[in-house]
Amino acid sequence: MKKTLLTVALLFWAAMLFSQNFLVEAGSGIGFYKMKNMKALNTFVMNDMSLKAKLTDDFPSWVYFKGAVLYGIPDYTVGLALSRHSTGSRISAMDYSGIYHFDNIINAWMPGVFVRFLLTRIGSFELEGQLETGVILSKVRTNEYLKLYDTVFLDNKFIFNSLNNYIEPVLKISYPVYNVKISCQISYMAQYGKQGFKVDQQGNTQVLNPGTNTALKPEWDGLRLNLSVLYALDNLFKTSKREKRGKG
């Protein structure tokens, strides 16, 4: 998958040298994440401890950001996308004698390629479909901390990494406003690949989830709601030409 994405990227940028039919897109939205495996770890920790702890966060939906560069011809476009996702959990306990917390902060970069195609036009509105695929570069930061009175008994910090793939069908509704196109979209991202978190970069040691006795892994599957703005680079070139003519 890495080699495929690199090849597509090189071809994409080579084509850009000979064409001005390029667009840029930026957006943000809400991601809903499955994280069943990670939630099982929290359940195990809660059941295994003697402290009266609370699960204050358990991998909730969260804001994500996404950008893309596209090459367009009538009725469909191809592009490169990059998105950033994050979520996390916290188990905590606190009283007069001390404090305990167990945190898992997980984030991911998701580079991908996609094709977007026109389904129908209704007045100035456009309904488009999109199919995207790419890789998921996940990282989880784990911190377990226990302090009783003035003594710190635990302060363990770990970082684990994981690599998987995804596919994401998308439905978009767009409307032009001045020189940009504003879009609302709904999609579902399905993760595939069985790689769990690894202790080292070589991937020789796998992290086990004591709650399931299986590999500890991220599960980014879920619904995505997004609002984005699309801008054609042709408009930038045309503006530059008009300014030069005005000075002349």
C-alpha cells in the first residue's frame, strides 16, 4: 500500500506541472470511532482495581481535520488526501490520600487517494460520490500514575504504534459561493488490516490486551460528518494575470 500511494503521488505531482486543473480542499468534522478493543482494556482495568475510580472519557467522538489536493476534469476528480484524527480515555480516582489516573490518548494520520464523481445536479447544488482508500498510522500514548500522600508509586509512560489500512465511501452535497465550493459530506470509514500496537518500530513485540487476551489495536471504524471548502487554483492564476495587466 505504501508503494502504491507513493507511485500515485509522484504521478499526481508530475501531472500538475503540465496542467492548471487543480483544486485544493480543506475541511473539518466530527469522527465517531468504534475502539471496541481499547474500551475492553478500560473495562479490565476498572474491574481489576480496588480503588473507587471513574471512567471519565471512553474514546468519544471528536473533531478531525482533513486536507486534499485534487485534479479535476468534467464530472469526476482524483486526489490525494491527508486527515488527522484523535480520541482518548481516562480512568481516574482522587481523595484526600492521593490520586490515580490511567490515560490512553490515541491519534492517527491517514494519507489516502480517492476518486470523486458527479451523481446529479439540482440547480446549483451538486450531489457527488467518492471512494477513498489509504493507510492508518496510529499512535497511542499511555500513562498510568499513582500518588499516595507525598509518594509517587507509579508513573509509567509508553508510546505504541500501529499500521493498518482503510476504505471510505463518501456522499457529498456542494454549493458554489463566489470562487469556492462549500460541501457537506457524510461517510463511513472501515478499517482493514489486523496489525495491533507494537512496542518498537521494527514491530517485533506486540502489545497484548489483558481484557481480551488478544492484540491491543485501534479501531477507527465509524461515521464521519464533515464541512469543507474547495478552491480552484485556476482562480489564483487568473487573479495574478489580472493584477499584472492592471499594473501594465
